[in-house]
Amino acid sequence: MVERRPLATAISHLVLILGVLIVAFPLYITFVASTHTAQDIVQVPMPMLPGPHLVENYKAAIFGTSGSAASTAPVGRMMTVSLVMALIIALGKIAISLLSAFAIVYFRFPGRQFFFWAIFVTLMLPVEVRIGPTYQVVSDLGMLNSYAGLTVPLIASATATFLFRQFFLTVPDELVEAARVDGAGPLRFFKDVLLPLSTTSIAALFVIQFIYGWNQYLWPLLVTSSEDMYPVVMGIKRMISGGDAANDWNIVMATAILAMLPPALVVMLMQKWFVKGLVDTEK
């Protein structure tokens, strides 16, 4: 029986509302700044209500028509690069991790455990640790300023492989035996049995890996030198010029709002699958 405690309920709601306000206030300020001119933003105090330049500022950001001394690459192009990059990284990580976990769990071959632990040990070697030799390999292969250079070094995922391996180990042996009795080969068993059972886990990993790919900054900073291949996160930094040069902060803020939309949409659209994939224990 759940006890009704009005005071405790009111306090908990107050804490939640306060938390939402703390998180949402910077986003609101960013949106307000994106609707004013650069001169209005630097005034003290800054306007706290949306201004009349919303369409103008977002059009300038998307098509790159700002007059700033810094980078003026079209944000539309940057977001396309980020979207392609995030999708390739997310789908590539899931595909490779599914196949590697399937091989480790359901195939018996020499060195099976060694290869699994070799994959697992790479968790201790993030991109930042091996960034020098990785850049050298990408450069030698001529993949600078390309989608291949942006994505291929980031596709492998020990975390996803480990998660899929742990899930496959919980699949009842009866399903494997039933598939063999029906004459299903390894690939058919993988496609018709394991993939449908892994749907929620795949959805949860897709959300995580999409945001991971979208937020990449350090690696694109190294492998891209052409504005046509800037992802949007890197583009925001490039839009801020150094020294005393005037920055179009309204365009920068509009770009920041645009950069937040795709990950937010992915999370909202896949929220049900994402939560189910993280908390569902029924296998």
C-alpha cells in the first residue's frame, strides 16, 4: 500500500521542477540569443525575451551568410557531415559488435577466449591514447578529409561487443537446438532468432553510439582541414574567432541550437526502446 504524504510529494515535485529549470535555463538563454542581433547580445543586461531576428539568424547560420571574421561554413553542410558520421559510426559499431559477439559465443575455434579478451582490453585504450599512430595510418591510406577517415577508426566497439556477448549467453540452449532441428544454419539462426531478440539492445546502443558519433570533436579536428568536412560540433568552435575580432554570437547560438536538435530528436523518438533496452531483463 502506498502512503499519501502531501508534504513529501510537494517537496519532491519542487526539487524536480528546480532541476528542470537549472538545466533548461542555459538552453533558453541560448535560444533567446539566437533571435537577437550581435549588438543586442553584448548589451548589459542582455535581453531575456526572444527577439525579431529568428528567421534571419537561422537562415544566416544554415546557409553560411554571416559576415564574421571566423569560419562562415554553412551549418547545413556541417550537420549533413555530422549526421552521416554519426549514422556510420552507430550502425558500424552495432554491426561489427553483433557479428563479433556471435562468433565468440556460438563458434568454437582456437584462441576464442584470447580474442575476446584482446577486444575487451581495448577498453583501456581510447582514441586519445592511440591517436598518434591512428592518424598516421589514416594519413598513409589517404583518408584525410573524407568520411572514411572520420568514421572507420571509431567504428570498433569493445563495449558493444561485450554487451552483446553477455546477452547472447542468456539465450536458452533450447533455441539453438530447435534451430538445428529445423535445419537452420548459423546465419539463419543469427538473422531469424538472435536479431529479433536483440532489438531493444540494438536500439539502446544506437542512441548511445549516435550521440557519441555526433559529439566527436578531437578526431575530426585532426583529420579534417577543409570546411566542407567540418562536423557541426567542430564548426561551432571554428565560428568563434580569436583575439579582439567581433564574433557573431547570435549566429553561434543559432548553430548551437541546431546542433542540439538531431540528438534530442533521436532520444525522444527512441526513448521507449532506449529505456526498455537498458532495464528489460526478460530474455
